[in-house]
Amino acid sequence: MAVQPPDLATARGADPAADPLDATATGPARASRRRGTGKGLWIPGTILGLIVLACFAWPLVYRDLPSPTAGSLLAANLPPFSPGHLLGTDPLGNDIVSRLLHGGRVSLEVGLTSNAIGLLLGGSLGMFAAFRGGWLETVTMRLLDMLIAFPSLVLVLVVSTYLTPSKLNVIWAISFFSIPTFARLARAATLRLREQVYVVAARLAGQRDGAILLRHIAPNVLPQLLTYSLLWVAAAIAIEASLSFLGFGVPASEPSWGMMISRGQAYISSNPELVLIPSACLFLTIVCLNTLGDALRARTGAP
């Protein structure tokens, strides 16, 4: 009876049922995966970079850009491609392009700043609690679990209403909600790292806890937090837009995409572009951030 040669993958000790595109794949499978991940990084990254440049750089470069809030009723409801108004004007005579760029800058500032605060405070709290352990970890995580138990939008609404609507208060309200999420991520990563050989060796060498956290724990936790932070920036922008839509976000003197959608809904039957254009910008930004975050997570192997 002829003996069938063993499968090459089985002979090498690999699981024949394993996914050929997993992190341990080699050869063409890994190359194909890297090409797919590269596209997932470059395409949304390029679109997001153009949005950021348009919102932050274009108003500074193009000095003739009309004011987003100083429109004239004589120029109200101009159609797209009108002279001096590429996308037309709103019912108050404000230039839509100008309001889009300034509103995008407000939304991105809120998303990025609240994310940075949540990452710094929540990450530090989670790493310290997990590294010290004991009752400190238990009490800290139970308090954070209580915050997570509240619906996010309701919690942010309560905080922003108590602080009165403003861009700074919206940033603090969203940051307050993001701290528990980053803390739990940092805690989970620190629990895995604190038993590593190099961390145990640093303890035996007499290094202080603060030095170990800064030199050995934080550099390994930070990439995972940064990968997740892109997803959180998208969530923060969506929350800010929801607050502005409900009237609890940034004041009317500072245009944002959510505020534009809220004001445009009254004219959606006659001027649907007042809602569709800022909604499209909001949708495109959030999709790019989510896609970029997922691609980075797949590339780095972050959980």
C-alpha cells in the first residue's frame, strides 16, 4: 500500500485548520495581508489628512474666506457655485464653505483634545492601579465601572448641562467619560506586563515603582492606547455633534457640524444641502478614523 506523504504544514507543526492570514502566516499570505493593511492605512489616512489640512490650514492661507458667522441677510440662501460662495449660503447669509471649515476645526479640536486628556489621565490611572494591585486596584476599578454603567450620552449631557454650554466644557465632559475606557485598557495591558521578566528584574534591582512604570510599562502600553485612541476620537466627534444638535454643545457663535445639521433641519425640504453637506463631512471623518484605527490595530496586533 502506498504511503501518502504528510502535509507540509502538518509536518512543520502547524495547525492545518489555522487561518492562513493570521499573524503567524508566512510567504504570499503575509505579503497579501500587509498589502491589504497598507491600503487600509493610506487611503483613510490620506483623506483624513486632507480634511485636517482643509479645516486648520485653509482658513489661514486663504485670507479672503468669508466669516462663518458675519453673513448678511441680503446674501441669504444663495445657491451653490454663486460668485464668492462655492457651496452657497445659509438662511442667515453665512458662507457654507466657511462654516464647514470652521465647524470641522471645532469638531476635531474637541475630539483630539478630549481624547488626549482621557488617554493621559485614564492611562496613568489604569497603569498605576494595576501595577500596585491590592485594595487600590479594586476600589479604583469599581469606581470606574460605576461610571461606565451610565449611558454615555446621558452622562455627557448631564455634565455639559451642569457646566453650561461651551467648547471647553464639552471637552471636559467628553474627557470625563473617556477616562474609564482608557483606564481599563491600560490596566489590562499592565496586568500582562508586570509579570514579565524585565519588570521583575527591575524590581529586584531596586528600581522605584515610578521608574518602572515610566521606563518599562508605559512604552509598551502606549501603542495599544494610541491605536484605540483613533476610534475614540471618532466617538468623541460623534458625541460632540450629538450635543450640538441637541443644543448642549458649543455655543451658536462657534459653528460646528452638529450645529449646522441642527439648524439646517428646519430647511431640509427647501434646502437639503444645509443638512446633507455637514452630515457627509461628519460621516466621512468618522469612517476614516474608524477604518484607520482598525487597520492600525490589525497591523500592530493590539487587542
